[in-house]
Amino acid sequence: MFDQPPLWFIAVAFLCAIGPLVFIHELGHYLVARWFGVGAEQFSIGFGREVAGWSDKRGTRWKVGWLPLGGYVKFVGDMNAASQADADAELSAGQRSVAFHNKPWWQRFLIVLAGPAANFLLAIAIFAAFFVALGRPATNPVAQVVTPGSAAEMAGIRVGDRILDVAGQGTDSLEDIARIVSIRPGEQVTIRYQRGEAIASTDALLQVEEVKDQFGQSFRIGRLGIGQERREFEKVGVVEAIPAATGYTFALTRSMIDGLWQIISGRRSTKDLGGPLKMAQIAGQQASLGLFEFIQLVALFSINLGFINLLPVPMLDGGHLVFYAAEAVRRKPVSIRAQEWAFRGGLAMLLALLVFTTFNDLASFGLFR
């Protein structure tokens, strides 16, 4: 059992994790915008008063804000950091030619999409490096061990059965099975398996197990009850590592979608929603375990940041993408007034979510006991 790292270490670890991810995200927006000839007035990591900054020869102000919970690129013609169009702005002919909102919808769509895409690409690069250096998880999904009284035994799984998919998701390795099962405690899932030459399916009611991590924190996870004698890792070349890491990143993203849907559908408690404070605690814990664990967490945070930003919520990148898709269908932009009301609603939703998750985080720290 490890002691919780000190508060200062947690703060530094969180900044070292979230700062580069925000930079990569905003750099995705910035580089694609540059490609399409869009001018950028500000590139900010963090919000609020500027702590440090400099201006480049193109007139872009690169700065760091005092509140490190995000970032933004403010393009020419933007009213604010959310890239709302400034209808009252008086732009010169030169500024109009490089204004973000004067570009075709598909260019604006790609500029916005580039931020989340950059986060997914970073995660893929990290996992690909791990796979080349250490190998990818490739434990055979064959049940060498079936725990007596487990969900697997109750469902009729026997030693030697090869698990083909669980809950409709393919399982190429035992690690895939663990990933799918762990986020479904107490759920009934369909398992398709191969026994000899025959392929069959069965339903299993996953067991619920309370486990503790290295820091004594308890979690409820699902258990199927099969295993192998040892884990296996397969070394891959650089060329093979990219598609392997892409598939791994996609699988982790799908797990996040599954978890979110479980909360929305009521199958998982909203207490499982964490916010910035919980992220900071986890960053500090993983950093205290070592560089490998911390970099792995950065990859997971990067996927999380990319996924969250793709949600169709105004103020997030996904909300902008919805507006541009609507513009493509309608052949004209969504009205400034409609966008303004949508952004207000999106901001209220995000602030409410921030307050709720902060309350959850404080409760998980034992503040209200």
C-alpha cells in the first residue's frame, strides 16, 4: 500500500499532464487553421489573466493564463475564446480575408475537428511507442482457468473455451475481456465462444467485486472468472505498431462511451463522474508510481480530452461541428442569435457539470463524512 503523494506533488503532476495535452489540442486547431490561411490573434494555455507570453512575427500572442483548466485559439473575427463570430467587428479587407468565419464551412469543420484529432493522435503515438518498446498485450483469450462458482462457470464456460466476443465486442486477447467486463459489474452479458470446432453463445451474470488500488481506494468492477497462467506480450515493429495502437485507442474510447451511457441510462451511479480534482489526484498518484505509469495516464487523459470535446455540446468542439454540419445541410449559417443562446446554454451546462463533479470529487476524498 502506498501513501497519498503530497499536495504540491499532485498539483505539479496535474499541470505536467494537462498542460501538454491542452497545448497539443490547441496546436491541432492552430496548424490546420494556418494551413487554410486563417489568422490567429491569441494562443492561450489556461484562462484568465496572462501570467507569461510573447508575440510572434505574425501577430499571434502566445500566452499562459493563471487558470490551467483548458485553453483556446482566438482567430481573427472571433468575439471570444469560444470562437463565436463578432458581428459588430469592423475588419479591414486584409483581416476579412483571414477571418475564421469567412472561410467555407468545411474548412471551419476541419479546423475544429483537428483539436480532438490531435489528442487521439497523441494517444496513438504513445501506445505505439509502448508496443514497440515493450510489446502489446496479447494473452490468448482461451480459458485456462475457470474459477469455481464464478459467472463463467455458472454460464457453462469450460477450460479450453476460446472467448470470441463479450457484450457484442470482439475479444482478441484476455486483456480485451478484462476491459469489457470490468466496467459492467452486475450486468448480464452475452458471451460467444468456440469449443473445439463448434461456436456457441451463452448469457453470464457478471459478478461484482470490490477491489482496492495501491493507494487504498475502493472500486466496484465486474468479474467473469476466467484466466490464464501468465500474461503475454507480443513485440511489434514500427509499421505494425501504428494500426495496433489505433485499434487499442479505439477500444479504450469505446469503453469511455460505454461508461458514459451506463451513467445516462442509470446502470452506473453518477458518483462515478470525476472532475478536475479527481484527475489531479490520479495524476499525482500515477506520477508517484513512475514515469511509465504517468505517461500511460497522459495517453488516457488525451483520449478523454479528445472524446469529451467531440460531445455535441455548445462551447465544446462537438457543438461547433454540429453548427457547421447544419450549415452544410441548410446552405447557410445558423443565425448569430441562435448560436448565442446555444452557447449560453452550453456554458451553463458545463458550469453545472463542473460544480457537480467537484462535489463528487470532494465526497470521494471523504470531506463530507
